[in-house]
Amino acid sequence: MLLFTNSFHLTLQKKPLSLSFPLTSTPLSKTKTKTHASNAKFLSSQVQTKNAAVASSPPFGFNYKSPFKYSMALIISLPIGTPPQAQQMVLDTGSQLSWIQCHRKAPRKPPPTSFDPSLSSSFSLLPCTHPICKPRIPDFTLPTTCDQNRLCHYSYFYADGTLAEGNLVRERFTFSGSRTTPPLILGCAAESADAEGILGMNRGRLSFVSQAKVPSFSYCVPIRQAAAVVNPTGMFYLGQNPNSRTFRYVDLLTFPEGQRMPNFDPLAYTVALAGIKIGGRRLRIPSAAFLPDAGGSGQTMIDSGTQYTFLVDTAYAKVREEVVRLVGTKLKKGYVYGGALDMCFDGNALEISRLIGDMAFEFDKGVEITINKERILDDVGSGVHCVGIGRSEALGVASNIIGNFHQRNLWVEFDLVHRRLGFGAADCSKAV
């Protein structure tokens, strides 16, 4: 997960749980879109899972879904605590720790969206003696510590250097009276102006999907029109997606346990990117640019928490070279948006998009993510439009990251049981 300017672009023995929650995607600013878990509907599940890792704990036993709003970051409203309090969290497949804002006792009135631990009978703090607080291998970029109250304190750095910190706690997600998760380990942070919380969905042992034994999850991100007053609506599922029969799958790449590479994220959803096409022309990018080298550079991951797509220098240079060949005279000279996007234009965006043409990310098994020419450029304000691809090294990252900008009008399914990712074209504003 990466933070980018003002938005995140920034991780069964019976019937498995399929859940879908209200997601609201907005810039991470003071502007909030309210959604309520009470609007969600419960669905029955028909799928059995045979994966021992998931089956080792009692499964969820129901399906749950609800719509979400999208603009830049995907924000989900979840019922947490006993009785539940609705908490807004950024859905992030690129990070592990889930955290919520917990307001402290203070003279000033706390924000109405922050979590009040004193109102929940299932809330508990983790002491320093808890095994999670002293793991053999640290789960976070900074090891957990003891605070002055002998409670377990965490510090979590994101890829852009943003720091989240607070105390580790245990709390339930309460979907209805009898439908709850076991107490899960979460972060309980002080109020932040940047985000209300994070739902960490990567493959780490402390992520929401790992702790709650979720077999699969999926979402469908709709197209956002810059001039639209109301953000479009998409859909998010935990568990079986009824649309999955239309999906095409690529395998997740696996690596030896314990393999340590300085530029590699072993907990990410890593896939084998095979190539990039612009205007139907396959670019001459070495295949090594899309696979981890000895130091881990070149990993390709799918990240809901990153807004734009970022490529390592070798791949990015070829993409930019082709864009310059097609529309170089129209490039906005000397302009870089957010320190990373430098293929930007003034003038008629439709004309520039037509000159560039469609784009596609190619994977194995003939699977592609196709971005039609109308969705090549993003309106970044003041009449400027940029190709939604930047250099990952500009952000201090040595990976290829496909962000949510290039996941629009697609079902994206993360199948943890079969270790694969599914893609299915859809009109996400009408997804069910």
C-alpha cells in the first residue's frame, strides 16, 4: 500500500463465509462518505473448501455483501465490537496489520467515527507478555515494544514512509448477534487525519483474511467520472463470488519460506506479468523486468491500496518511450504529478487518449487486463491529464505495482484456497 498525495493508492469444514461489505472509496481527507452495515444483505453459501490451512479454524458460516462507493481509495465500513460500532477502513491488499482509530479520554469531543473501547464488552488490550508482542521474526517493519503501561505497542511503516502506531488489541467483528469472528488482533491507533483505519488483506499471519480464515475475497471497482457529483457504486465480497464462473485465473507465485530479499515483499499477491501492450503493439520489455531478481526487485503485485500503477525503470522507460512516440509533442514539459507521474498533458484528453490507444497488461495463460483508450488518462486537476503509470523507483519502491486505477470495471478475486487471482470484465457500477 502506498500513500499518494491526498489519497491511498497508498495487505472449512462446513460452508465457508462469503461476506461483502459497504465500501466507500474517497480521497483520504476530511471528506467522508457514510455507509452502514445495516444496508448489507446476508446470502447463503454453497461452496466447500478443502484447504487445510483455512480449515484449521472454525470457518465463517454465512455470506454477506453490500455496495461501496469509489473515488480514489476503497473505504469499507465494518461492524466491530460488542455491540458493534461501524468503523471505516481502507481495504488494502498490500499490507498486513488491520487498525482502527480508538479515541482516548480527553476533554475534547472525539470524532463520531472513532472506536470507543469502553463501549465494547469484547475489547481487550495485549500485554507485553503476549507471544505476538515478542515474535521470533518481527511481523512489522519495526519490532513491537512495551509502552509505559506494559502494553504491546506497534509501529507500522508503509511503502511511502507513512507511520501508523498505537497499541495491539483483540476485538471481534460482529456481523449479527450469532455471526461474529473470534477476537482478532488489531491495531488501536490515535486519531489520524489521513485515514480512519486500514483493513490489512495481504497474506501475512496477522492480516484480516489470515486471522479470520477467509477462503477468498473479491471486489469490482467502478469507473469514476471526474465531474460527477456522486461517486459510482461497486461491490465487495468476502467468500464465494456468484460471478466467478466468468473469471479467468492466474496463479500466484510462491517462493521458498524463509527466503529473504531486501526488495521483496513475501506477503504480497505476486503474479507473473508477461508483457505490456499499447495500441495493440507489444512493447519490447525484457521478461526479467517483471520477475524478482536476486535482490527481489521486479516483483509484480496486485494492490487495492495503491491508486496508480508503478513500474520498475526498465519497464517504465519502454512505456514512456512508446507514449512519447505516439504523442510526444503534446507532453506537458517539465511537469511531474505527485513526484511520480510525468506523462501528463494539457488540452483535449479524448484526442490524446485516441492517439495512445488501448493498453493491456498480459499475464500467463493468455489472461489480460485491458484498459481501453477512454480510461488511459486520469484527470489530476487544473485541466491536466496524466497516464496513470509512474516510476516505482521515484517512490523508493523496486516493484511493479498494479493499482486500483487499472483494476476498474473488473472483478478481481483473491482465491487463497487455490492460490490464484481471478479477473472478470464487468460494468462495476451495476455489479451484483
